[in-house]
Amino acid sequence: MARIEVTLEPVKVMYMEAKGGLSGVGTAWSKLESNLPSLKGRKMYGAYYDQDKVYRACVAIINEEEPKALGLPTWTIPGGKFAREKIENFASRVEIIGETFKSMEQEYRRDPNRWYIEFYRSQNEVILLLPIL
């Protein structure tokens, strides 16, 4: 799929922060998913802020009572202008995510003050969103 520019609204999420930056991503996802009664119909996001080396495994909030009931912290993924690229069958080659973001940075002027976003449309498809100026 060709890269396109999109403008997205902010998204309210609950999250689990990865300890040790990117090396803790798998653990953060496991902990987040284990706190949810079901993954069915959930919108899942990954967010990475390279200045602080912080990764958050995120799930969109369905109702305002949910975070308190589940004991998870909340945050809002910042909206704005992004370059978008879809990757299919990424699970067996997760390194493609970082490689694709690097490639996107060659084509677009990245906004260094916003987070890299991964939107997991399914177990086989991820949408990468590079914040751009």
C-alpha cells in the first residue's frame, strides 16, 4: 500500500508501559491483555516516544468506568498529521515495523515532539503512523 498523509483525532486509552524501553514490549502487551476481560472488538495501539525511550501498549477506552474498574492508567494518544503505511503479516517479522518507520522518515519531516503510533487492525495487519510536521 502506498504511503498517504492522514489527520487523526486524539484517542483516549488505557496502557501498560514497557520497562526497559523496546526490550520490554512483549511483557507490556502480555500484562495489558491479561487485564482485559476480552480482546474482541478492542482497538489496540502501540506508542513509542524516542526522546525518552518509552513504549506503551494501549487499548482504546470503551467507557469512562473501565480504567478504574481494571486498575489501568489512562492517557490520550495525541492526534494530528501523520504519514500512514499498512503492513500485513508482520507478526513473524516484527523488525519490519522499525525498518518501515526509518524508511518513512526518509520521505517525511517527522514531528519529534509526538509519538510513533502502531494501530493493530488485526493479528495480521498493523497501520504505522509517523507524526509529521
